Amino acid sequence: MGFLSRLAQLIKSNINDLINKSEDPEKMLNQVIVDMNQQLVEAKKQVAIAIADEKRLYKQLGNEAKKSEDWEKKAMLAVRSGDDELAKEALLRRKEHDAIAIQYQEQWERQKALTDQLKTALKALNHKIGEAQRKKNVLIARKRRAEAMKNIQETMSGLSDASAFETFDRMAEHIEQMEAEAEAGAEVAEEHTGDILKHRFSELEATAGADLELEALKRKMGLLPSEPPVVSARIASPGEAYEEEELAELEEALEELKRRER
């Protein structure tokens, strides 16, 4: 009965308790399956031995029953021969074998009950191992999902750390400061090299072009009077000729300035 007690304890074992005591649930679960399969091999051996003992006892019971029957036949033969004393001795032998047969009968019945019990336990162990295997796969899958989720949460926690975003903010401010310093340096360089004059004329030309386009649009919409008719050429007065010369000189100076810039 010691084997049955160990087998019952194994069948009733709580796998979750084993997992809680293990640092690595997956290894522990695999070890539990290995242990249970080893117990299954041992159980099969015990059941095989029990079945063999049952068959041996049943065979011995049959032998004693056959011997009892043979002695009874011999007693009957002695009676027919008129030898009652020999018949009595044969009946005594039959009685001895009947007694032995009764003992074998009792032993065989007990052995059969034990064998049936072991067979039932073996079936239960097979079922338990199958259930443990399925549960192991489910638990390992849950364990791996939990590990993956834990890793993701740890990564997200690192990303949500305020210090990381503060670093980005500091770098952004530093870059903005560098850009401002670079723009200021370029502006100072223009003031000292005369490039500011070119910049001012460029702005003036761009603004003048926009003003002309706006005026043309307003005339097209009827918001301004139409352009005045073209006045025929006339001879400029001495004062006007002087102004035209100044304008020509100014244009020539601008062209010279542009050539130098190029």
C-alpha cells in the first residue's frame, strides 16, 4: 500500500504551489512532467507485477482445484473396488487440497482487488499527466506573455521618465541659442562688409514689385481709375535733363555695385 500512497500524493499534488516555490516556473513545470512520467513508468511496473502475481495465484488455485477433483475420482474408484480405507485416504487428500485451494482463493481475491486498484490508479495517473501537460503549456504561455508585458512596461517607464524629456528640452534650447547667435553674427558681418545695402535694395525691389502687382489688380477690379494715356515724347527742359542725368548716374552706380557683388 506504500506505493498507492505515494501515487495518490502525486495525483493530488498542486502544481501552482510548486510554481510559487520555483524561481523559474518553466523549468519547474518541465521537471514536474519528468517526475510524473518517471512515476508512470514505476506505476506500470508495479501494475505488471501485480497482474503477474494475480495470474500465478489464479493458476495455483486452479491446480489445487484440479488435484482435489483427481483425489475425489480416486476415492470413487476405491469405493467401486470395495476398498473403503483407501477411499477414506483419498478423501483426506482431497480435503487437504480443498483447504489449500481456499487459501489460494482468498489470496487471489485480495490480489485481484489490489490489481484493479492499481489499474485504476494508473489510469488516473495517465489522465493527470495529460492534464498536467496541457496545463504546463498554458502556464508557460502565460509566463512568457507576462515577461513580454513586463519588458514592455519597463521600456515604456524608461521612455516616460521626465529626465529624458528634460534632456530634449535642454538640447532644443541650446540649438535655438546657436541659431540665434549664428543669425546675429551674419547680421553684424553684413553691417561691416556693406552687404546690408544689397539686402535693403533687394527688399525694396521685392516690395516695389508687389506694389505694382497690387495696383494692377485694383485697376482690373475697377477700384482704381484706368492708367492715364501715354503722353507723347517732348523735349525736356534743362531742369528735367539735369534730373535725368542724376538718375542715369544713380543707375550706373547701382549696376557697378551689382557687378562688384558678382
